[in-house]
Amino acid sequence: MTAPPVIPVPTRTAPGALPLLGHAHRLARDPLPFITSLRRHGSVVRIRIGPTAAYVVTDPDLTRRVLVTEAAHYVKGGRIIDALRVFFGDGLATVADGDTHLRNRRLMQPMFNKAHIATRGSAMIDQVRSMVGAWRENEERDVFADMNDLTLAAFLVALFGTDLPRHLRTEFTALMPAIMRGTIRQTVLPPWVTRLPLPANRAHAARVARLRDLVDQAVDHHRTSLPDTPPHDADTGPACPHAPSDRGGLFTALLTADRPLTRRHLQDEAITLLTGAIETTGTTLAWTLYEVSRHPDVEQRLRTELADACGDRPLRYADLENLPYARQVLREAIRKYGPAWMVTRTATRDVELGGHRIPEGADVVWSPYLHQHDPSRFPAPDVFDPDRWAPHRSPAARGSFLAFGDGRRKCIGENFAWAELQIILAAILQRWPRIELVSRDPRPQAVVTVRPDTISMRYGHRDAATAAADGRPFSPGESPGLAGDRSAGDSG
């Protein structure tokens, strides 16, 4: 007996489309309210970007079909990915699905297992502590810029090692913010505009060319310092023979691959990794500090946990596993603010999704931000509540937490991201007993990630008035913390 034919569910088109523009004006003017409003119109909703239709999946269970169980029918592609590919080339984040992606992912996977990342733990902590300790007390600082600087510096140490020449580190740090702004511009403008010989386009192309040259120099320098003996890390003991040495970095895994990578492929992967390390991790940390500054109870629990784990000594990499509440706080910041808000796939053939017909070649859009603000999965989604992720509560929400994607294209750097996030948050709290928001409350700004439009803070010591306000004991000799006054060499 043959099964009855599936009768397609009518796919509603979101209201508010304009002639020629479709819903592009909503995506440009109020993208976050618009994308979350689509849930009211069905589990799959049609929108138009100009004359082109795209299908937004609002049900996280259907999104998992797109990413996992039926992933072969939805390949990496769409407008955003096509625009980013101009910058990233065929890096792991943008290379098309197929044998090349699978081979490259298998090649890079060992770089990001927990044991391999641990070999870079002390170097990353030293780098972050040095930078955080150099901030001047009570100086008003741009939090978003600081977090991007910290994440880039930590990742450069992890990727290329501690002996990367200073001039390369300095130029990477100066160049990446401008490149990120240019890349974002390329993703939101029509393709024909980005191909015109406009000054902004030429400047962006020149910066990308310079970045590739810097990567070449870093790779060439890295080749000369490949380890001859298996490394040893003070925190973790002897490492596997393929792990980076104290001077080397995670990139060693690519330089010593059995099948050598081309120069262009090495550039593509390095640029992909660097960009991912800055934009998403820096954004998450900026929002985390903002929420911590607004919730004294959260800050107190973080500081108590950190003191219990470390006492009066500096953070060590092995301490991260003893900071579960810090991870809950970071996870809640990721949930509330994205960081990604719109991701695209392309249907490889006519498909049925939740009873909806999606034609071959159509863009299929899913949004971590939308899923992570679903009140049926996350009650009071606009409330910052780290205890959502307490062990007894998290299973119900886990299926809707898609910030790192899922399936065969799940973010390869998730383990590294968690380590870097925890290191930087702990280093700031350990060095500065007082953090204070001095700007107005930031507003979420959806570009590639959901970033704060403005956020400034001051960092300092606690004084008697502050201690009285927060109920914690104070002694006149209180300093920024014993950990903040020690040399970087004590972190091992």
C-alpha cells in the first residue's frame, strides 16, 4: 500500500514587503525585532530580499533537520556566505560542502581538541594578564574594542606561538578591526556595488592583501621554529608528540600535515580562524561584562567561585574546570545576544521541511538569535539568568542553543572559544575588584554578529564606600588582588 501524498502546508509570506525591496528595509532598519517576529507566522516563513525569496526556519527542531539529519539537502551557501567567501577564500567556514570540506575539517580537528588547546593555556593566560594589568585605573575604556584586542592577542599567541615578532602582532591588531568593518560592508551591499572601483572597495582590497602578506610572514616565521621534541606544559604535563611547543602554536598542525597545504590554503584558514576569534568571542565578552556590571549578585558569585578555585595565586589553565558558574554566565550572554543572528544554507533540490515546499536553489535562513529568544524554550527570554544553565535546568533548553551551529558544519573552534572566554573573564575579575559601566546601556546592533552599539567601563580597586554598598568586607590595604601584582611568570 502506497503512502498518501504529502499535502504541502501553505508557506506564509511575512507582511510588510515593499515593491522591489521586499523585506530588505526591515532587515536593514530593525533586523532583530523583524527576525523574531517571524515566529508568529509559522514554522517556515517566506521573506523577500529584493526580488529573491528566502525561507526562514523559526522552529529549532526543523533547523536541526537542516543542519543534521537532512544536511545533505542544505549546503553551505546563500548571500552572506557568498559575500564572506570573497574575504575568507576557501577557509573552513566558507568552503563548499563535499570532499574538500571533509578533508580540511579532519586535518584541522586535532588543533582544537581539549588536550591540544591546553598546551597553549599558560601562554594565553600570560598574554591576557599582561594586557589587562596595563589598563589604567578609573580610565574610561571602550569595552568592545578592548575585548576584540584581548581575543585577537590571545589567539595570535595560541595560533602562532609566543615568539611571533612584535611588529607582526602590532600590525595584526591594527589591521583586523578595519578589515572586519570592510567585510561587514561587503556583506550588506549589493554585489555589483562591491565590484565598483570605489575608494572604500579599493581600501578594503588593499587591507585584505596586506593581511595575506602578514599571514605569509607569520607562517614563514613559524616554520623556522617547529619543535624537534615533544612539548611539555607546566599545567598539563607531557603533551602528545604533535602538540605545539612552548614557542610554537596550534598552526603547527597545518604546517606539519602529511599532505602539505598550498600557500593560499594556509592563508584562507588563518584568516578564517583570526576573524572568528575576534568577532564572536569579543562580542560575547563585551556583553558578558555589561551584564555582570548590572547584576551584583552574579558578579559576587563569579568572584567567590574564582577565589575558591585560585585562592591568592594567579589563574592557571587547570582552574577552568573549577569555574562552572563562569561558564553558565558566558553561555547565558551567548544565548541572549546571539552572537550570530542570521545564517544561510542553500537547498540542493526541491525539499519538504515541516510540510513546507522549498524549491531547489532557494536560500534557507536560520537564526540562533531567534531560537534562543523563543519563550517556549527560554521563559522570559529577555531576562539575563545564568541559572538557566544550572545542571538541573539546562537539558530542556539545550536543543535550542545553536550559537555554535550543529552537524557537520558545527563550529570547529567551540572548545577553544570556551577556554578563551573563561580565561579573559577570569583575568579581568582577578585583576580588577571593581568594574563600572559609565556609558548608557548599549543597544544590540545586528551586523554579522549582535554587537553593542556603545559600551564604556572603568576598572579599579574597591574602596570603603563600594564595600559598604555591596556588603563585602574591606580592609584599608586592599589592592587589585595578589594575582594582579605578580609577574606573568607566576601563572604556570
